[in-house]
Amino acid sequence: MRLHRDPLGTLQRAQAAFGDVFTLRLATARPLVVVCAAGEVEPLVHADPGAAHAGEGRRLVLPLASPRSVFGGDGAQHRAGRERIAAAFAPDAVAARRDAFAAVAERHVAAWPRRRPFRLLPHMRAVIDEAFVAVVLGVGEERRARLIAAAIRRMLWTPGNPPMTIPGEGDGLLGAVGTAVFRRRCAPLARLLAEEVDRRRADGPDGDDVMCLALRAAAPPSTDELVDELIPLLMAAQEPPAVGLTSLLDRLGRDPALAERYAAAPVGDPLRDAVMRETLRLRPPAVAALRKLLQPRTVAGRRIPAGVTVMLPIPLLHRDAQAFPAPDAFRPERWIEGAPPETTFLPFGGGARRCLGEHLARAYQDAVVPVVLRGIRLRPLGAEPERMVLRATTLVPQRSGLVRAER
């Protein structure tokens, strides 16, 4: 419960007490060996797939992710699934979709409340859901796209921020209940996706979106298999970019001068990149990179047996004082005046499992944030950024980003 209520503080206290390698035992995911030693990060990140599996590690804390999916799969299965859809996430492909993302954002931002407090994170989730479904999945019919986006939100909706990992198969009665609830929540989305896949298959998959690319593969998956692959992809495509954009807008809302400079800067300007990187350094959406060891391994002088899942705690590594002097200070200029080492900067993971959506996240940044800054002025309600809490596997603001919008 402490880890979920105060993940950064809990990890910092454990590191101070036990050093750079220690064990966490959670209610439904155990044991996890936490490794904070900067020199061990790159070898562990690149251990997948030969000496470690990221998919198995992820399923330990997110047991409902299908092992067939890009998110939860390993080895040849992961590679095949990734290769089928990688072209949809290539830099040129997502850059070409920026205008479409901006159009979705404009419609949503115009409907945001004015002059009264609201939670920014749920509104950003709605923007990301519709942008991903309509543009990246290629669901061109507006009504159908909105139905699928609404089904995603219903599937993932949970009140508050429950202070525990997600239970699944193998977690006793709690896991059985959790699995049953998820399957019931998931059923409407699965039905809508299956209908869309079948329609696209019948029409001839000639687009460059995720569904068409998967259906044009040399060995295309069945409808059920593709739906099974798409659901974890939709889950991973919603929360992290929504959290990242919420944190970025919160930061810009606290510094109107920086917001003006950011809005005026063109796409590709070093200032935009530096502000986003520094925001993700201090407030990364993901709590950790995970690897399940396939063979025994010595890490920072400790012998860790095969079968153990190693956790690289991103918020701790992003505050490594040797890599990032004055680690708690927001200093975008550090990314312009001689960039810090990439080995301990893991907002998009690394190695063979580096996030497929990295370029997509940057396209969202370039498309959505300027729309918000041009249309409204966001004023965060708290004097300081909200404390991070752990929601499933993501780090979210404690009150979901309470803000007020003005013209």
C-alpha cells in the first residue's frame, strides 16, 4: 500500500536502508528484485530476449495482458507481432497524422469546462483514446470510432487509485474475481473490435493503419487472435501518453512565459524536446522496466536466481545525481547543454523492448499541446505538482491533475 500511495518516497527509503539491490514483496506480485545501480541498467535492459523476458515480467504485474500481444509476449511471438504493425508507428507515419490528432484535440478542448476546476487526466485519456482509435487503428466511421473509444474507457475505468497491483490468475479468490471483472468489462470492446476486423478483412485491408497492416501480414492472425493482440495495445496506448501530456500541461501551466515560448517554437525545436524530456524525467508515466531472468545472474555483487523478476525503478534512476545534477530541479536546459546519458533515462524503456509508441507520443506532443495552449490557459490548483501515486503500473498525479481553464 505504501508503494502505491507514495512510490517515489517508498523506493527512496528502501534504497537508503538496503542499498542499490533489494527485494519487494507485493500482495499479488512477488518477489521483485529492485536494481537501482546505474551501471547495471543497460545490461539488464538489453538482456531480453536471450537472458531475460520482458513480457513475462510485465504479466507479473499486469496479468491480464495477453502473452500473444506485443506488450505481453516474448521471443519469436513478440518479434512477429511487433514486425506486423511497426510501420504504423514509424516516425514518418505518425508525423503524417499530426493534423488528424490536432483536429481530435480541438474538438475535445472546445468542450472542456471553463472557470471551474476539473481533472485534466480523464480529459486527456479521452483525447488519446479517440485519436488512437480513429487515426492509428484507422476506424474512419466517426460513430464507430467513438463507440470503441468509449468501450476502452469503460474497460479501464476504476474509481480512485487502488493501492495494490492488479490481481489475476494464480492470485486466489482475489485473482478469480479480478479476472472475471476484467473479462466482463472487456467483452463490449472485444465485440466492437471483432466487427471492425471482420469488416476490414471483407473490404480488403489496403490502409497503413494497425489493423490493415496486421491483416496484410504473410500469416495474418484470425479475428480472435488479432483482438487478443489489440486489447493490451490499446491499454498501453492510453494511459502513458495521457499521463505524459497531463504532466507537461501542468508544468507549462505553472510557467506562462515557458508556455508562450513552447507554443511559439516550431515542431522539432530543441526547446520542445528539452521540456518534454525533463518533464518525463521528473514524472515518468511508467514505474519500472521489468525483466524475468531466464538464467542466474550476478547484479551489483548479488547473485539472483533464474525465475526472479528484476525491476528497474524509473523514478529512482531518473533522479540519479551522477547522471542528473540537482536531480529534483526542473531544468530543461540540461538536455540542450550537453545531454545527460541515455542509459538511466527510461521513459520509453530500452533494448529490444523499447516502446513501439515512442514516436507516436512525440507526435501527440507536437499536435495536442499547441492546440491546448492556443485555445485556453490552464491554471493548476495546487501550489506544487501533485504527488505521484501508482495506478496499476503507471505513475499518475494523486488528484488526476486538478486545473482550471480560462480563455
